[in-house]
Amino acid sequence: MSTVLGLYNYWIVIVLMMTGFYTVIARGNLIKKIIGLNIFQTSVFLLYISMGKVTGGTAPIFKQGFDTYSNPLPSVLILTAIVVGIATTAVALALVVRIREAYGSVEEDEIHAQEEAG
């Protein structure tokens, strides 16, 4: 039981991931879908950061008395992923603005109804 509770960061990742996934699947509003994708993306960031942490490890700077180092690669990858995520979110929001101008709505059902009628 203490092992399950000791891995609380992974439980947080699972909850955030399923929350983001549910938001993307269940909501018809395009803005809410983008927010759901960002929540999902944040959970992946937390997962990689959690896996990169080494208990008792220090920064990978060689000093006397330290023999366990944390891997810096997950942190570097997450920094890159954050930049890509921000750019993707900006493009998605720009597309939603254009969809709103073209259809007058950001709700999927209303957009599909207009497409079928027109």
C-alpha cells in the first residue's frame, strides 16, 4: 500500500491525462478541446520529469563526494516540448479564430450543421 501511495506523482499524471482526454472527446467547443489537449500535454511533461528524477542524485556536475547524478536529458526534452506546445496552441487558436469568422461559432455541432445545410 505504501508503494502505491509513494508513487503519487504518477497518479497525478493519470488523473490529468484522463481529464484532458475526456475534455477533448466529450466537449464540442473548439476552445475547450484546445484546453484539454494542453492538460493532456502537461501530464506528459510531468510523466517525463518524474521519470528523470533520481533519488539522491545531483546535477551532472562532477564533484568530489558525489557518485549519483540525475539525467538532464528529460528536462531538455521537456523544454523543447513546451516551446513546441506553445507554438501549436497558438496555431490552433488562430485556426479557431478563422473558423469563428467563417462560421460564426466555435461549436462543432453548429459548424457541422452549417456544412450539411450549405
